Amino acid sequence: MSDFDYVIVGAGSAGCVLANRLSDSGAEVLLVEAGGRDRSPKIKIPVAFAQQFRTKLDWEYSTGPEPGCGGRTIYVPRGKGLGGSSSMNAMLYVRGHRSDYDGWRDDAGCQGWGWDDVLPYFVRSEHHEAGPGPAHGYGGPLEVAALRSPRPLTELMIGAARNRGYDLDRDYNDGEPNGVAPVAVTQRRGRRWSAADAFLRPAAGRPNLTVLTGATALGLEIRDDRVRGVKLSGRAPMAVARARHEVILAAGAIGSPQLLMLSGIGDPEKLGAAGVDTRVALPAVGTNLQDHPYVVGIWDSTIGASLADAEKPAALLDFLLRRRGPLTSTVAEAFVFTRSDGGDGPPDIQFHLAPAYFADNGFEEYDGHALTIGPVLISPRARGEIRLSSADPAAKPAIVGNHLTDQADLDALVWGVKTARELVATPPLAAAVGREIYPGPLAVDDEALAADVRRRLELLYHPVGTCRMGAGDEAVVDPELRVRGVEGLRVVDASVMPTITRGNTNAPTIMIAEKGADLVLGREPLQAATAPAVAA
Ligand SMILES: Cc1cc2nc3c(=O)[nH]c(=O)nc-3n(C[C@H](O)[C@H](O)[C@H](O)COP(=O)(O)OP(=O)(O)OC[C@H]3O[C@@H](n4cnc5c(N)ncnc54)[C@H](O)[C@@H]3O)c2cc1C
């Protein structure tokens, strides 16, 4: 295999951005992706995202045994194929709170990553259908839109939240999400708009960009403390893709630390236990795992008006002819951002309001109309870890999240379930709600609710933090995303977040890759004043 300037591992949210921005500079770029192309209708049709679970489009990981959840394992899907998890996700466009990024800068020593520093990168990516604004881009590659056909039940849920005192948040992506709001989504004309649609396809014709699907990175080739290339299997058996300048890992919060550890970069003791010789001692690799835990409340709808209608032939026709109707839904259609302790600080709970029955990651079937209100803990205290289970690259790593091992995390979610019950008892929603299905009539007091939360806790598919960025020894990468202790290697994906953002993690990951591309190319940081409202 010939040499490239940059070899990028993983064509997910971050990898697609990097492939576009780096190849745009004229550099020779190879993008390596273990999965295949992204043609499945389960990718294109928004409401079908959960139908990808446990198929060949999914890496199908799990965490556990979880000590805070009775030793259960918890399912962790990850997208496999062009677009990565942005081809599987629920398309909710959420940047988080300004204090998340200011915390990266001030508490984790990540100079250049405060909210004012990163906002221009969110803006550069974006094409917001509502037009340009101080916090929004217009003309960028990533399409951001309102849902085209929200269900009538969603309007009632928003009304109930307002009647309970939550203000309408007209732009929850302005750095200060607070109150109730309909969701913004990464869609174009009612279809998913993944990172592959936004960033990879426009660059695919460039002669200096090679995209290799069906090729799995097995580890790094390291000589004289410098990473020289990536060992590949799949279509190119035992080939090594060599990088003249850098290898960039964008294999996601599970794949990137796994590849580092397989290559002998990690905690010597843990590597030894898996039968891997240490090349670079970097104990933080794989630690600091964070995710957003949640639990759902579900009630019957007495007025229909839910996504159960998505199964009807008329819905398919509506989608095919007009790109409208229930098939364009992202299941969650509105949010409430709030604080469980009633204080003034940034939110710790993000309710997902869904006009649908969504239990056990959507695996549980239900014959009827229902609505789901899911309190999601967006600033969890739990920290978990990813370790190699074996030196075999094909073996899934061992993952534990330690969810609910901190009492404060449990208390916030119990508060969330009680608040969901209050919402469904509030007009105008109250008149549309029937039987409580979850948590159900037996969960009467806080003790019973806490037991129920431990029993039914799920994860919102947002693993981050396992190659954390920072200034000190506890960091895996420095604020320029270079892996410490070795030359020619960066990690640029969700795994570099020092702390998880207060909201869904796709937009922040795309931002990380936008800024990461500038760091790789040695460009000056984008300044707010120069960030174009109409992005390049
Ligand atoms: C079901 C689901 C729903 C979600 N919903 C939302 C949502 O609505 N909104 C939101 O903001 N976020 C959501 N997320 C989270 C969001 O999509 C992720 O945070 C984001 O996509 C992470 O980007 P990434 O680049 O770090 O990793 P990924 O996008 O996962 O990309 C990693 C890529 O690397 C490839 N790869 C891994 N290992 C190797 C290897 N060894 N060799 C070659 N290739 C490899 C993978 O196949 C994948 O393509 C969701 C995620 C999932 C799974």
C-alpha cells in the first residue's frame, strides 16, 4: 500500500469531518473504516434508527456487570460503517452548555477549548435552515433543521411543561439550554443527514482522498517512538497503511482506546494482564469513561397521535412522496433542560419527550399508542473504564460504567421520574394520558423508585472521555490532541472529552473534529469575529 500524509482510522462523526478538511488542504489522506457503506433504509429513514441495533451495522457492545445496577449488563450500540454512529444516532442536534467547555479550559487545562473558542467551529460546520445568526451557521455542510412532522402528542407535552413553569427555550443551542423546546435535528428534507452525507460525500471525488471500507485497524506500527502506520485486516490482509505525517485515531470512545491498548499504549499492569507488551506507559488510556444514563416513564395515550402510526402504509407513502409524516421523527421530539435541585446553575437533567413507546432501547414491542418521558442525567458523577479483555483485536473490550454507584446520580434520576409523573398529570397533557406502564403502580415511594431505576437504567449511547484531553499526567492527549509519549499520533473523536457535555454528543464531536483538523494543519484558531455566518 502506498504512503499517505495522514491515515485516519474510523469514518464516523469525527473521521468524516477530518477526511473532508484534511483532503481539502491538498494532503494525501487515507480514511479506513471497518464497516461498509451506508445505503440501508434503516439509516436513511429517521424513525428506523433503532432497527439497526444488533445488526451488521452495530458493534453491539455492553457494559457490566454494573455494580450499581444489581450486576446487570447494559447495551451499548455503536454505528459501524460510513458515518459511524452519526449513521445510527437519533439525529438530535445539541451542543451542550457553555460551562461544559469553560470547564474543559479552566478545570482540565485545555487552553483554547472554552465556549467562546469552540463556538466558531460549531458555526463553521452548520447549515441551519432558519438562516444565519450569531450562534448559527448557514451554508456549512451539516444540515440542521426542525422536525418536519412532530406528532400532536408532542405539542401537549410541551404545553404541560410550560404549565409547570418551564420557559420555552427558543434556542437551546445558544450555550445556555434551559426550559422546554422542540428538538433540532441533523436532517435534510426529512431524511438523516449523517457526517458521511455532510462531510464525506462532497469530498469523495477528490483524487487525494482514499476511502477504504471493510478494513479494520488492528493496531499501530511504532518505530523509534514514532507511529509510522496502521496495521489493517479485512480487504487488505495484514497490510500496513503508512503515514508520512500523522496517524489520527477517530475510532470512537471504545475503538480509539482499544487500538491504543492493542498497540501497547496504556497502563502497563493492565496491558500485561491482557498479554500485551507495553510500548508507551500511559495509565489514563481507557479510564474516565462517561455516558448519559436514563430511565423511561411510559404512559398509554388515550388520543392516539403517537408514532404507532409510523407502521401504517400511509406513513410510508407520505415519506416517499413528500418526505413528511411519522417516518421523519427522531422518536424524542422535545426536551426539557432543568436542574434536579431547583438551583440556578447549569442543567443536570434533560428530559427526552417522545410520542412513542420506547422501552429497552426500542426492543420491547407494544400494541397501542403511548408516550415516553425519559429523564437523562447529563452531568453524571460516575466514571467507568474500558480494558482489553484479550490481545486479540477481534475480542470486544471489557467495559464497566459504574453507573449509579454515586448516590447523587441516583437521587437526580428518582427526582426525574417523579417530575415526569407530575408532567403527565398537568393539562393539556393530562387529558390524553391513560394507564402508567413504567415505572408502574407498585413504585410508590422513593425507595421503590430507586430500586426501579437501578433495575431499568439504560444508557443514551454517549460514551466519551476514554482518551481524555488535558494538561497533566492524567491526560491521554494534550490540548492539541497529540497522544502523550509518542510522535505522529493524535486522537480526534468523542473519547477526548475531559467531561461529558450536558446534552447529546454528536454535535460536540463534530466540533472537536473541526477544531482538530485546524490543529493538525497548524492553522490559527478560528476567531468568533472571523467565523463566517455563511461557512465555507
Ligand atoms: C443509537 C445511537 C443514538 C444516538 N443518538 C444521538 C443523538 O440523537 N444526538 C447526538 O448528538 N448524539 C447521539 N448519539 C451519539 C453520537 O452519535 C456519538 O457521540 C458520535 O457519533 C461519536 O462520534 P465518534 O466519531 O467519536 O465515533 P463514531 O461515530 O462511532 O465513529 C467511529 C468509527 O470508527 C470505526 N471503527 C472503530 N474501530 C475501528 C477499527 N479498529 N478499524 C476501522 N474502523 C473502526 C467505526 O466503525 C465507526 O465508523 C447516538 C449514538 C448512538 C449509537
